[in-house]
Amino acid sequence: MPDKGRRAEALLQRLRHRVGDERWNRWPADCREAFGAAMTDMTANPDGTLSFGADTPVPAWVRREFDGRMHRSQCPSLALASTWEPRDWAGLLAAHPEMRLTNHYYDTPPGPQAILAAHELLRERGLEPWLDVELELTLVGGQIVPEVGTGALYTPYPLSGEVQAEVSALLGDGAALVLDTPTPRGEGMNGWEWW
């Protein structure tokens, strides 16, 4: 077995041990195999970010959007990477409908439309929102197209009472308002968490 193949197998065995057989068996075998291959092909950049490796079957637009913007994920799933930065998620999702936005925890609120509406409201107010995202592996026509699994919405700016109320109403009871909290982007962020 080539070196990458051994590393991929070891990575998959560690993940299986961590999540247990029941959860492991929910993921299709082709997705598990693609995940192992993609993770062993991932390239670490000098600034600590990650990029997809040359052998990873991802569309060119996925490379443009995510190379150099990904960080190692700590999520026990088929998460290729984490990403967090202000970006036009609505525009990106509209341009690439094969990529889905989800609540990373699926069966709990808020739903994808509410998350995107809250993000857009903060963008329209100039508050530079960013979603805390896990890029989960999905296969579309044999290529990896990340699913955008979200767990939080943050901004580095103070939130007026009006904005707090509007966004909280959009996200519902499943999202908790947090103020002056530490995040992967730094200290003192404000926003909503549902992870």
C-alpha cells in the first residue's frame, strides 16, 4: 500500500474509533474513502492554512473559494476543514447550488434559511458577519463539493438591542446570543451559537 494509502487508512481508523460503528456506518463507503484520500492529500500552507492537494477531485471553483482559507477541523465527522471569515455566503451558494448550507447539527434549529437570512441582515447593516463553518465532505458527480455546516454566526462589532432582537427572532430559540466571547478569529466577538 502506498504511503498516502496507509496514512488514509490510519486516519479513517482513528475517526471510526472516535465516533463508533453506528455513526461510522451512516456515512457511505465512497464518502469515507474520498475523505481519507482528501485529508492525506491536503497541503499545509506557510501561514497555517490548508489547501486541497493536487490529487483531490474538487471543482476549480472550490479551490478558488477555499484554498488558503481552511483550518484543521476538530469535528469528529467527515469535516475536511473549518473556515471562518466574512464572505458573501448567499452569493456563493446561489452561484453554486450543488453546495448546501446546513445547520451542522441537522435536527435542531435554526434551519439553513434562517441562518442565511440572519447572516444577510448583519451584512446589510455593515457588521461583517462570519459563519463558523465545517466543510463536510459530499460527493457530487464524483467530485468533492463541501457542505457548509454552520454552528455559529459572529461579528466583531457591538450589536444594538434592535439588531440583537431582529437576528434572535430569525434564528429562534435554538441559537443563544453571546456577547464578548472568544472565537477562532479572536476575543470579544458577538453573535449567536447553536453548537
